[in-house]
Amino acid sequence: MPATVMDGTALAAEIRAGVAREVSELGHVGLATVLVGDDPASHVYISLKHKAAVEAGIDARDVRLPQDASEGDVLALVDELNRDDEIDGVLVQLPLPAQIEETRVTYAVAPQKDVDGIHPVNAGNLYLGTPLHVPATPAGCMELLAAHGIDPAGEEAIVLGRSEIVGRPVAMLLLQAHATVTMCHSRTQDLASHVRRGDIVVAAVGVPGIVTPEMVKPGAAVLDVGLTRTEAGIRGDVDPAVAEVAGHLTPMPGGTGPMTIAMLLRSSVKAARFRRGVLAYPSL
Ligand code: GUN
């Protein structure tokens, strides 16, 4: 029997409707997205994020800097947004142009406003099991599992990829949900032997079709985060034929992507609550 489709578009719509209700209760939620340069994929992502934020009633500021902006320009902008009382959340789209050191920018965003959950204070709290802001894509993966009644506790979870924005944080969230977590990456030997153990598999390496049906345990829940634009169209890390073996599978597109946007909006509401003191953010 083919896998149950984990429909991210439908779940994201529910979450976005909930966010819209919370925004109207709060009265005002401000989100600034910052796009530096002309990376075409980033332009698409930022437009989608901005449009979704506006639809949820968020006061969304779409700030853009040119490709040749200096690190100082970006840091000055981030500083301004940190001090702006109208702004609850700040997201600087990655990657940044080569002349800008990403870590400096990541460190510069005020931790309370870091809706991306990548400031070391937020990353560190996730590592410690006391999450504050959490990266949106991993949070979306956990929501998709929960919505399908998949409890990671005691399950074997296999994560492919160790990026700061997906692999590491999703491994931490799965660990916090009491899964037994294995992280696989470019130096992993015999990837298939690891993936085959997985009750839950999260693929986030950007290698089209790297997860094949032979590698998947029958009945496993497989979440595809990899996205590669090929001449034949958008391809995920998971071979679509995995649907014949898996118990649950995210479609590509329409799975984890829409969830990323929905969870960013939810993070913006959380940031507004942090800033109003409705939710506690530890003082630093
Ligand atoms: N680039 C690709 N994904 C992301 C994301 O989730 N956040 C940011 N800031 N940049 C990205």
C-alpha cells in the first residue's frame, strides 16, 4: 500500500489560520525579512515568506540590500531592526554574498527577535533541551509527525545532513522527543545501513533521490527537506518510489516547504510574546 502523504500545504494552511487569529488577539506583530543580493532562490523564498506574513495580518517589512552591500551595511541594518519597537522578529535570508561573514550577522540579531532560531543563544538552548526560538524547517518536521500521530519516543530517527538550519536542530528536536537519533553526513560510511534502521528519516542534504526505496524500512515515516532545481524540475532528496515502501512520506513540493513558512509565522508570534513578557525569555 502506498505511503500516506504528509500534506504540508494543508497543515500549513491550518497553522497560518491559527497564527492570523493570534495576531489579531495580540493587535500587532512586526516581522522584518532582510534579503541581501540577487540569489534567485532567495528572492522566491523571501517573497513567499513576506506574502504569507501579510496574509496572517503580520506587519511585514521586506528590507532589501544590494549584492555589493558591505558587512557593515548589514550589521547597521540589523542593529536598527533590533532597536525598532515595531519589529518583533528579524530574519536575514541565507546565504549572504561572499563579502559578508554569515556568523557575524547571525550573532548580531537580538536573540529574542531571532525567529530563525540560529543565534548561538537559541541554538544553545535547543541543545540544552530548553528551546526558545527554533529553526522553522525542523519545527515544521516535528509538526508534520505530530499531525500524523507519529510519536518519536523510542523510535530510531535517522537524519541526513548536519546543517545549522536543518540537520542539527531537527536531530536535537527528535532527541528531545526521546528518539534514538543517528546523524548521517558526507563522511558517513554505508549510508544505506543507517537509513534502513530508521522508523523516522529526515533527508536534508540536497542530493536528488539519495534516499532510495531499497534503503527504507517498510512503514517508516520519511520527511524530505532537500530541494534541488534540476532541468527536469524540482527534485527532493527522496526518490518518489519510496512511497511504495514508506508508511508516511512528505510530497516534494508541498511537504516540508510550506511548513517552513507557517512555522516562521508562528515564531514571529512567539517573538511578539517574548517581547511583551507574556512568554519568558531568560535575561542574558
Ligand atoms: N535559507 C534557506 N533556508 C533558510 C531559513 O530557514 N532561514 C534563513 N534565514 N535563510 C534560509
